[in-house]
Amino acid sequence: MKQTKIRVDRYFTVGKTDDRLFGSFIEHLGRAVYEGIYDPGNPLSDARGFRQDVLQLVRKLQVPVIRYPGGNFVSGYRWEDGVGPKEQRPVRAELAWHALETNQFGLNEFMDWAKAAGSQVMMAVNMGTRGLEDARNLLEYCNFEKGTYYSDLRRMHGYEQPHNIRLWCIGNEMDGDWQIGHKTAAEYGRAAEETIRVMKMLDPHIEAVVCGSSGLTEPEFGRWEQAVLDECYEQADYLSLHQYYGNWDGDSGEFLASAAGMDEFIRSVVSICDCVKAKKRSRKTLYLSFDEWNVWYHSRMEKKEIPWWTKAPHQLEDVYNLEDALVAGTMLITLLRHADRVKIACLAQLVNVIAPIMTSARGVWCQTIFYPYLHASLYGRGTVLTTLQEGPSYESRTYGAVPYLDSVVVWNEEKEEITVFAVNRDMEEPMEVACDLRQFEGYQVIEQLQMAGEDLKAENTEKNPECVAPQQVRNAVWKDGILYAVFAKQSWNVIRLKK
């Protein structure tokens, strides 16, 4: 059996997690909204059309912030279409995903839904077909109390109190030629700088996220970030990152190593931000918003024709398996390891579309990726300890030597709890682990969760919703300050300790 040693020190920390690190994303795409969070007429929905079974699971996840309404969708969106009397709302041809948008669910409905879910909102503004003036008007509608055209329009729509949205995305993936109204870095950077400046004139308390490259493999990666930040560094509060991974060639070992690329992506973007900071002789540190991340490839590999101009077509409904959950787990571990600079992250998306939660007209079930996300959200809040590992690695084509064990330790000092998160990437045998916690006297193991199985392709479905789910195991032992445990092959692991 292979062995790995883990060492942590209570005085050597990465930083505290921002609760918003465990956020998610809802876009007007496929069945994320219609038949997902909003399904009027279904007996599982309340009087507002909100699916109560979905809300129950979202509350269980304790999602702190949800990005809305896109995504590619936002670059052609007229937010005014989705407010006011529903019988007066227009149906639009939605160009990003070639669907019909009925606008029966819009801004105010989403604010009501997010409140019911216990989540804050990250609102995206249209920088594709619109821009500064539209962003200012939307902010006035959402955050100004009363006495102006758009604030009084909101009150006329039945919302006397402002929504007070604090977090704003200034467009989406504006470097991509698939994006409606995409721009060069200089064009976008200048527009973003002026848009944020005007928005902060209206509400100086907001925070703004500007678009980074649409992924590490994009041809303009690096050059885009630097050029954008050259224009808007002092106005921006966060720079966004997006990344998806998939098992495109059936090489599970390579796929399980994917988070090594995510780690490289984050380190590279941090370096670029700090380079611009140095060039500008700025005293401000820019933080990161990893506001789209997930496994996404199943639906891309399907030869399924999606008919254009239909309402809520079944798009991007990946069915996730065990290895997808393990990769999602390593991505969560990577985000935690960078908690000093990554302050916001959004699992894309939340319901039906590349999502942890799936619905039918009859009910709801959890996909495999639901569980690592749940555990990280519940137990990953606190101080991330610098987690040093000593153990075996394997060679991957893309990322070089990758450790079989990927792990991070989080200490919640207020609750006097420690959580060890780990993925054993070894597909052949278990891993024996010794974690040095001698500086944390008086702690005891209170729970050990493990999600594993012989079949990496096992998945949860409506008919078999618990095929892949975490189980309680009891092999972790605390002895003389050392935590000993055995992690099954190809497994997601959570060990919780409490003083």
C-alpha cells in the first residue's frame, strides 16, 4: 500500500476562506431556469412557481452567492424585458443559445428566489450589445432607494426596498469570438474602466468583477489579462477566471490530474495581476473570482441535435459519474489552496445544466458532483492551512508528475474544528495517510466520509439516485497528535475533527 505524509502548522496559513468561494451560477440556458428553479403549474412548485424540492437542496448546499443571468446569455440580454407585468413581457429570439426566451422569469423573480434560497446575488451586466448606460440604469433599478426614474419603476413593480446587490460582473468572456459583441482587450478594458467608474459614482459600495481570458488555453491568455488590467486595474476589485475539464480521450489518469492545470492557471493569473500592480506602483491587491468552473464534456460529445428557437430545450445536461466527482473534488481542493487570492468561485451551473442538481416533472436528485461541493461548502469555511505532502506521484502527459493524493486541511478556529479533504487518484490501490496535527491538542475524529467505488463510470440517475454517494467509514485514528487513515482507491474523502 502506498503511503503519504501530510504536515500542517497552525501558524503557517494560506488565509481565511471567503464564504463566496462556494458560490454557484444560474444562466438562462436550457432548463436551468424554466423546469429547473422555476416550474409554475408543477405540484412541486409554490404559488410563485419556485420548485420547492430544488430550493431544499440549494439550502442544504448553503450556496452563499449565485451569479446571474449569464454567461453568454447576458451579452444580448435586455433586463427590462424581464420586469413588470408578465403579460406585457416580450418573447425574444435568444442568440447565444438559439432558444426562445419568454422573460416570464426575470430580475425580480430571481431576487425573490435567491432570498428564498438564502443566497446573495452576483449580477452580470450586458457589455456585448449594450454597455455603460445600461449598467448604470440597471444598478439604479436594483440599488437606488427612490426618487429616480428606475428606482421608482422598481417600486411600481412591487419592490419598494432596493435589492442592494453588491457584486457585479462587468460582462462575460468578452475575449471570445462566440460572445455577442466580443471585444479586443484594449476595447473591453477601457469600457470596463469607465463602466465601473460610473457605477461606483451611483453606488460606491459595490464590487466589480472584470473579465479575464475565457480559459488557460485561449490564444490571448496572459496578453488579454495584462492589457485589460492596464486600463482598469484601479477600478476593478476582482478578475474572473473560467475553466472546464473533461475526459475527452478516455484516459482517466490524465483526467484525474486536471486540477494541476487549474493550479497553474491561478498561479499565472496572480502573477499577471501582481505584475500590473508593480507597473502601476499601486498599493492595491487585486483578487480573483473563479466564477465558472466544473467538469463539462459529456453533452459536448453527444451527437444530439438541439432544435433552434424552442423554449427551455434540453441542453448541456451532462450526467456525471464517479470520476467526474473526483475531479470536481480536486478542483475544490485547488480553490481552497488559493484562498488567499481566490475570494469568489461559482460552480457552473446549479440546476439541470452541467449541474449538481437535476429535475424532472416528478422530482429531483443529486448528481455525483453534488457531494464534494456540499462537503466543501459545509466544512471548508475557516483558515486554510499550508498543507505539505510527501508521497508518491505518477506521470501525466499534460501536467508532468502529479501526486496520487491531493489534499488540503482547513481549520475553523471559531468552531474548533479541523477538516481534511483528500482525493486518492490511484485507480489500483488504497492510500495509507499520516497527517501530523500535533499542534492541535485535544481534537478527536467526529466523522469520516468517503465516496468511492469499483466503477469510475458509475452515475446517479432519476431511477437510481444514490448509486454514487458518500458513506460513513471508521478507519481514521488519532494517536499522539497524528491522524492515521486509509483512503480507498479512486476516492473522495472528508475527515472532520473537533476539540
